[in-house]
Amino acid sequence: MYSNNPEMIRAEVNKIFVDLFELDEQQLQPESHLFNDLGLDSLDAIDMAIRFQREFQVKPSGEDIKNVQTMADIYSLVERYMPQLKSS
Amino acid sequence: MMDRSEKRIRVAITGIGILSPLGLSKADLLAGVRANRSGIRLMPEWENPSLGINTRVAAIVSDFSEQSIDRKLRRTMSRVAMLSMLATREAIADSGLSQAELQTERSGISYGSSFGGTSTIEDYFRGYQRNGVLSEGVVSTTFLKVMPHTCAANIAISFGIPGRIVASCVACASSTQAIGYGYEAIKLGVADRMICGGAEELTPTVAAIFDVLNATSTSFHANPQSTPRPFDASRDGIVVGEGAGTFILENLELARARGAKIYAEVCGFYTNNDATHMTNPSVEGLSTCMQGALDDACLKPEQIDYINAHAAGTAAGDRAESLAIANIFGTETPVSSMKGHVGHLMGAAGAIELAACMGMIEDQLLYPTLNLQNASPDQGDIRHLIGQAEPARVGTIVKNSFAFGGVNASLVIRSIKDA
């Protein structure tokens, strides 16, 4: 369904963030901190995990979610789950 | 009965905020009621046979801006909580209370609705129907949108109000009871100010609930604004609707000390239940409720200038209420219902109708029951207000709200000049 191309994954993740959290795409830099820079919180983190599960058909572990701090962490988390993703 | 000379904490109304089918502010509501205008509209989208709804008329709040609410606040709100938040924003601004005055343990919230977020529940079940997976439509905020106290909790978070929360979720009496409980909290000295009121969001499910009970209006689709017809011989049921009404109540002495504008005093409240039937109102229960509110206000029936009836336009409800009013007040006290103007706004009804009463005190005019032309002969002999607004001394008002479940609530309001 999704390509394992990192650029495409990044674009898909950004699209989800813009839609779910009403952020401007320009705010979504790899170093952007989810809580400190983007203003997200624990409820948002749960909805992010639910959305990833629905969009990418993967379920990150609770430990993985806890370790996510920045957008770069998100991109690498999704990439790490890439073997589970279907290629387009 | 308490003697009036006994020292008791008195309660002032210092702020009002309204979203109604007549517009997005208290000023819009009053302008509509003063012009004797109806907020009822046709619902062509309910023609869809898959909905199976007979009624085609409703009272909708149009064009309010969800985006004016910050995302982090909005994410836990269904439409009902958004309406309540926006009405409260107007009420707080109207009251002139500062953040510092509001954000103390002495400020609380008493707010209700018939349901939590019905649109959220409908969305969830649409997803479940599609996917057959129970957890499919659930997100972190699903419960926060559908919980019965969603309005009260979202108001608390939105405005940083840390005192008590009372969620008066008693269907169509929710907001009148909420104002009553807010009044009691201040009178008891456990709060200095209470944000009170109620809200409702309208979905096809809500219409279907009343439709199946044969309680909705279905005969006036060709001329939607001629229904509902409270007390009228040709009434045929309620027009379901939505909205929100917020009242800021304050300890009267504190309100005066800060130089607040005071609309009126809440001086009496009573609530009870019929304990006889879930949907058939009891004349005895309603009579006891109004008498209880008068006793609390230390007023006699002949001291009341006007009664704002619940009267929604159903035969059973209008009949029981008019008989109860005749029991307590006789045939001379003027009576009208605002539901001809705004429909039945369920959990928001009492607060929005009470806001219209504030206009009557300000104008010294009694607004009539819109669409009442010929009072039905099968009901109590009371003095109806028909046609145009009537100049009158409007100093004391009884406001009624009644609900399925046999719940009754009555408030007594007194103009500050009469206090």
C-alpha cells in the first residue's frame, strides 16, 4: 500500500500530522520535538498510534511509542516497521 | 418556609451567553423574539428513507465556527460541548469577570444536556457497521465526547475553573435544573459564582427518539414556521432542536462589590419527580414543583407577574402544565412559551427560554406564545399571551421545565429593582 521509500514515508507521516493535529507542514522538521515544539500531549500520542495502525497496518509497541520524542524518531519508527508494510 | 427577614446569601445573574436557532448570541435571540420570529426550518436531508423519520422540521444552530475553538480543547468536544463552550465564552465576557476571579476554587460549573455527543456515537456506529470491529472507531477522546458531563468538563478545562462540577443530565429539564443547582451552591455558601446552563446537539437519532413516541410535529411541513404550536388547539407535537445557554450566577453582594451589571436575582428553585410515569406528566407533580419554588422564594402566587411555561406543543404536556398553573396561580397570571420561536432545544431549552425572560424584564414587555391562535379547550383555564408583546410590569417570573423520566424543575426570578 505504501512505498518503503523514506521520502514517501516522511511525506505520508507529515500528511497525517497535518490532518490529525492541524499543524502547518513547515513546522514538521526532523528535529521538531513532539511535545515541546509541536504542543502535542499524551492523548495526541495515543491517537497518533491508532492512526498509524489504521494507515500503515502496523502496531508499534508501547515501549516504541514511549521512546519517540521528535519527528525524526517517528520517521525512523515507521521505517523500522517497514518490513511489515506492503510495497506499492 | 424561610422567613424573608432571615439572612441568606442572595444570587445574581451577571452574564448570559446563547447559541440558538435565532442566532449566535444573546442579542440575536432577543432580536428574534422581539420581532416574533421563528427559528424553525425544513430539514430536506431528513427525506432520506434510510433514516425512517417522519418529522421534517427542526431548530438548528447554523454557521458557528468550530475552528474558533483551539484544537486541543476542541478534540474532546462533540458538537454539544462546542455549543456549550461558545455560549459560555459569551457569558463570561458579558459578566466582566476576570480570569483571576473565575479561576478559583470558589467558582464552579453546573451544566447539563440530555445526551453527551450523539453525533460521536452515530459516527462510531457507522464505523462499526462498516467494519464489524468493535474498537474500530474508538480514539483517545471518544469517551470524553460522549460522557454525560462532557459539557461541564469541557467548560472547566476551557476556562480553567477548578471548583465543583454538577452535571444535571435530566433531559429537557437539564439547564433549568443546572441553574437551580448553581443557585443552591451559592446560597449554601459553598461557591461564590457558578457557570450554569445546558446544551444539546441535534442528530437524526434524537429526532427518531421523539418520532417513535409520536411526539414530533409532522403536519406543518409546508409551512415549518407555523409549528410548534404550544397550547394551541391544532398543535401536533414538538420541533426538535439544539443550542446552548449559559448563565453566570454570583453571590449578589460580591457582584455588587465588583460593580457588575446585574440582570436579575434567582430567588427560588425547586425540583422533584412525578414518580408515576416516565412520559405522562403528573399535574400533582408539576403543581408541587411550582409551589416549592415559590416557597423557596418566600413569594405567594399572586406576587408572580408572569409564568414562562415549558409547553412544548404536545397535548399531554401542555394540558398537565396548564392545569398545574391554574391550580397554583388561577386564571389571571400571564403565561407564554418560547417554543414557538425556538422549538424544543432539549437540554438547552430552559436556559435559552430564561434568557428571553431577561429581555422581558429589560423591556417591561411580555412576549407571546408564537403560533398560539386558539387555545385548546381540553386544558387548564389560564391567561395566555397571544399575538403581540404586551406591556406589563415584569418584576417576578416563574420558569418551568419538565422532562421525560417525570423530572420537574421551576425557578423564580426577580428583577433587581424588585429585590
